[in-house]
Amino acid sequence: MTRYIFITGGVVSSLGKGLLSASLGALLQARGYSVRLRKLDPYLNVDPGTMSPYQHGEVYVTDDGAETDLDLGHYERFTGVPSRQSDNVTSGRIYSTILEKERRGEYLGGTVQVIPHVTNEIKDFVLDQDDDVDFMLCEIGGTAGDIESLPFLEAIRQLHNDLEPNQTLFMHLTLVPFLAAAGELKTKPTQHSVKELRGIGIQPDILVCRAEQPIPVGEREKIARFCNVRKSAVIQALDVSTIYEVPIAYHNEGMDTEVLRAFGLPYDEKPDLSRWENIVGRIQNPEGEVKIAVVGKYTELLDAYKSLKESLVHGGIANNVKVNIEWIESEVFEQEDAMSRLEPVHAILVPGGFGERGAEGKIAAVKFAREHEIPYFGICFGMQMAVIEAARNMAGISDASSSEFSNDGTNIVGLMTEWKSEDGSMQTRAEDDDLGGTMRLGEYPATLKAGSKVAEIYGATDILERHRHRFEVNVAYKEKLEAAGLIFSGLSPDGRLPEIVELPNHPWFIAVQFHPELKSKPFEPHPLFASFIEAAVKQSRMV
Ligand code: GLN
């Protein structure tokens, strides 16, 4: 029997509901249970694919090609369970499914309403493809009291009665703020948030209270009394030094014990948390430091590069070093004199990106890395810019460019409108299709050249990586670029799509069309990130 844990948030947003869900998943795994995690987002976009990274942060892509909320990245990094399309839903998707059904006449002339039609659709999503896991953790986006999240809360309230007793649990994350003027922690916002939930029929079983200072026993008792929960079900959540410490911190506060107890499951045995202790130990006791420049476009909003940032940390864990990231807005390199900013760094990374703004700055950063023999890692857009740089400055195609910008130059990078899926079928896209859903998304295989640097790093010649792009390096330029020294060391199995390029005569210069950061985990750093940081460590010993 799959048990369901519903995680809601109250008082304010950004309290770390995603991390709470991911960490609880990891704790249940450490107790030997299998888990899946799901996210229900109240906004009306059908998926986050077309949402601005400034507003919504990174779009996390799954193996099966879904563009999902970045919280799914946390789930995977903490549990190692690959997310799928069926793990993320938005109000937009729910409504669009219902409206399609309505147009097809599937409601047989009935009145289509929020209850039961919207709530039924939400319940179906929660219960679908449960894989028979022991625990399904469902995080509800937004904050209790939002108009938008009401249908989700109503749906999970109903599920509590639809399913068996002891099959569901409600966990609510709130804030217990410290008022400096009064010199105390305040429980009232938590009381109000729980009142809000109880007003719609949800009695939380466990309260997780974010606080900047330890919550005294008296205050916990007060919260328990006013919110109608057991005292031991008031779990405090204090700030920790690294997100990977969160599972340990929650365990120390008794969270996993309380959850198991609420379900009537045995809880006496201690979970094995050595994986997390090892990771935290390495992060807290580094043997050195490296400085990595990330030359991108959304550098003011670091959520836009969430997985990338974590993957660099994982590379640090693999090498026992602290990774300091310098986020640089690529446009600055459109001024020649700014290049000196890259002199003190130990490695340069150009991440994924879209559009012409800042592209010349990224190309200038690639050139600097190549000429100064600084380790360079290009990801997706960062590969396309590396190939354009090589075409211009190594192969003599001075007007090399991408059709993402214009059709004026020689487009080494262009729009591909068809590509082969793993099952051999052709996927085609019209050039003027809707923006949503026109990309090459999800897991695709690549074949690596034997003896290449990447084959050595992966220790394999067949790999599977996740993609999210509309443009491709044109394989027709392979020979010319290889003659100039840029090797195409990874291709799609049919040889049509370049997946990886590298410079053999450079300490570390690798650029990939896919997004390796989507698969890296703290307990299993992605080989490319581990190797890149290793190269940065070598570089740091030279400067
Ligand atoms: N804009 C480029 C493309 O669509 C790169 C995309 C990316 O970096 N994710 O192909």
C-alpha cells in the first residue's frame, strides 16, 4: 500500500518546502522505504517551459522530456529517483485537460465545475503511476490562503477520506519569526496559517516551523495546543550551513520518527545517514578552494542556474575542495578591458542560455579560456558559442554565427526541425510551431569517440543525457573544424547531431549539447563536473 504525505506551506513563501520534501524523501529511504516525490503547482501556465528564468528559476527537464519545476531537481538530487512528467502538474495543465475533455463532449452535457471535475483531475494526478512505492510525497506549491491553491487543498482533503485510515498525512511548513523589539519568537502567524487550513477541513498532523532561533519548549507547547497537534509533532527547522545537512537536521529533530509514528509504522531503529554525514563532512572540511567563473545571462537570479550551482558543489565534493562561483553577466565581455576579470579564475563555464543578448560576450569568454589555457566547460548554449568561436578564430569562418540570432552570417549553428528518437522514430517540428513543446527535450543517447577525453572521463562510449534545445551545431562543418583542431568527440548514434566537442591540445576544454547538471547528485557527482573541478584544482596550483 502506498502512503501519501501532503506537504503544504504557510505564512510566507520561500521557506524551503521543496527541500523539506526532498529531505523527508531521503530520510524515508534511509529507513529502507521506497519513495516518489511530486509537485502540484497552482499557477495557470501549462508547464514552466515558457516561464522566464527571472521569475521562476530553472526549468528542470526529466528523462521523459517534461519541462518541470526546479523543485523536482531537489527531489532527484536528494533521493536519486528520476522524476517524470507524471511528477509535476500545474493548474494550467489540469484546466487544459478538462477543457479538452469538455470540447470532446466527454462530460455528456453535464455542468463542469471545480468540485468535482477539477478536484477529480487533481486526485487522478496524485494517484496515477504510483509504482507501488511505500511513500508518495506530494508538495503543494503556493501558500495556504492563496485563492489559486484552493482546488489542490480541497483535493487532498478529499483524498484523506477516499483512502484508508492511516494512509495519508498532512505536513505543514510555517514560519516562527523572531521579533527583535519584543525579544521573542512569535507563534501567531503559525496559528493563523493552521486555522486557515482547518477552515477548509485539513488538520495538519505535523508542523514544521522555520525559525532563526531555537524554539523554546514553552512556545512549542503553545503551538501544539493552539494548532491541535501533539507536542512531538512540532518540528523546528533552523538554518543549516549547507542544504545537504537538512536531512540530518530534520532527523535530529525527530521528523522521520514522527512521520512513521503517525502512520503506525515501527520507528525504533536508527536510519543509516552515513551518506549525508559523509557529504556534509566533505563540504565542511575542504582541503582547498577553486574559483570558477560562470559567464551567463541570468546571473542576478541564481535560481535560474540551480542545478548548475549544485553540480559545481558536487564536483567540489568529489575533489574535496570548496568551489567559489563568480557569476558574471556575459555582456560585460563585450568591452575588451573587462577580460582581465577572467585572469584570476581557475576555470570558466558558459551555461545554457537563449537569445542573442550577451552572446558575443560568451564567445569572448570562450576565446579567452582557449587562448589562456584555462579549463573551459560549455553547456548547451555554451557549446554552441564554443563552436562559433572555433569556427571564427581557428577555422577562419569569420562570419560564423547561429540562426538563433539572424540569418546574416554563416550559420554553423542552426534550427533543426527533425531528430531521431531512441526508438528510431523521427520527431519533427515545424519552424513556426508554438514556442511551448518545440524543443529537443529529455534523454537522448550519444556515442563517444574511443580514446577521446570525454570517453576517458565517462569510462564509457555510450551515454544518455538530458537535452533542452532548439538549435544544433551543423554536422556539415565537422571536417573543417576537426582539421582546425576542434574534435567532435560525441555524436548522436546516427552521426547527425554533434553532442560533444573538445580541444585535445588544451588542459581541459569540453563543451556538450546536453545538460549534465540535471543528473548530478551529491552522492554521485557527475563525471564531467568532477573532472572539470579536478582541472580547476590543477589550474589553481599553477596561478
Ligand atoms: N538557445 C539554444 C538552443 O535553443 C541553447 C539552449 C540551451 O542552452 N538550453 O538550442
